[in-house]
Amino acid sequence: MKIENSKLLVTGATGQLAYSIVSKLASDNTVHAIARFGAPGSVDKLEAVGATCIKLDYTSDDLNQLDDDYDYVLHFATYQVPGGEDFDEAIRVNAVGTGKLMYHFRHVKGFFFSSTCSVYQPRGAEPLKESDALGDSMRGHCPTYAFSKVAAEAVVKFTSEQFGIPAVIARMNVSYGPNGGLPVIHLEALRSGQPIYLYSDKPSYYNPIHEQDYYEKMLDLLDHAASPPVTVNWCGSQTVSAEQWCEYMGELLGVEPEFVYSDQLIPGTPCDTTLMHQLVGETRIDWRDGMRELVESEAKDQRSV
């Protein structure tokens, strides 16, 4: 699917994942990005790629301030506070706020909800499919995150079915690119001679997905927006351990990674890609090519700049 000459509303556009999507969409579409824009330079960065920035908190401000003719709403904004235990606030933002946004724009052609594979109950190296048990893989790092994302998925399902809103629930598994992501955090540690911190149940398997692939798959998944919504793993077709990509990037840099393991970190969540492949096919970029690009481009994660 290709989106052209459309009008889109994007939440969370200042984040690593959404920013790269906005930068690709804005050249052929009208893209309105809503956020609080508290970080210096965040508006300039988005406007430079062609987005229109609107300062607005979708959880508490009046959504009537926004236009009413969007074709698609792409919802990436999320409440995620490492170590935080304010479950009420997490539910208010991630679940209730999502419902308000979705109901207000209930006439769109498609509503894309970016969820996370952190909602699964981890099972080591066993790939997790969409029907598997939900749980909390981030309890030690961010206690409210997966819990409130499960609540948000329920809200999306109810709102989609109740009001006939075509929607997609896409569970992301490690997005990365020159703009940032978990492998880039690891790359920065390698460059600075710092340890790589991983979960104690090793190796830590993931399905990393390059920004070009997650952009293309998002567009293709929007073609499957439905009521009730489809829920699908949004991830790379290759299962790779964090140890593997760190060792590979270390080879390119000429350094040896040092791994430190702890039960307080986030377990790997390898994904079953069967449904994604049935709907939108395999991803195109081999993980080694993607990681080499990170090294050669001197990528930096947004959280470190």
C-alpha cells in the first residue's frame, strides 16, 4: 500500500519510531503532528521534514481544536516511565487517552495503534505468536508499561468494534535505524567502551526491524485495517540475539563487547512472524546490513542527544 495526497494525524511524532515514519510520509501527504513539544528543537526537527506541529495533549486538551477531516490516525504516543509505579496515570494516558482519540476520529479510513511485544509473557527462545499468553516482560524496568498497553489494546478492540472504526493493533519488536533504537544504544556503549546490559536468561532473542521495513509494513498493515481490528506482530522476519548484533557491530568497530547480565533487565521477546508474513510478507533488510548501516552512519539514539 502507498499513501499519497492524504491527511494524517500522528501522535508521538517526536519519538524515534514515529519520527522516521513522519519524515517519509510528509513528502507526499499532509501530516499533522501533535505533542507537548517540551524538548528543545523538537518542532524544528519535524517541520524540517515537512510536518505541521500542533502543541496539544491528546489525553486532556480539547480535540475539537484539531481538523475533522483526517484520513488516517497513527497513534505512537505512549506513557513509559522507567521505574515508575503510577498505574493510574499509565492507564489514563495509554488506555483511556487512546479511547478518546479513537472515538473523536471515528470516521477515519484507518486507525493504527502502535503496541509492543512487551505485552507477552516471556518464554525464553520460543517465538511468541499473537494468540499466546499476555504478561509483562518489563516488570523490572518499567512496571506500568506492558500492563497499560494491554489495557490500551482492549480499548482499541472495543472502540473499533463498537463504532465500526477500521483499526490495526501492531506489536512492535525492536525498531531501529540511524535515528535510534535498542541496537543503537548498544552501539553507543560499544563505541564508548561501556558494558552491554542484558537480561540474565541468555541469549536475548528479538526480531529487530529496520526503519525502512517498519515503515513499509505499517503502510501494508493499514490496508488490513478492520473492525474488529487485526492484531499482529510488527517485527523483522529474522530472529537475532542482542549478543549476535553486538558481536557483529563489535567486529566492524574492532572492539570486543562486554556483557553484563541481570534479572532486573528486559527479557528478549522473539516473535512468531507467521501472521505478519501472511498479511504483508517478509521484511527486506537483512539484520547484518542494517547493523552495518548503523556503524557506518555513526547513528545516535534520540535519548542520548
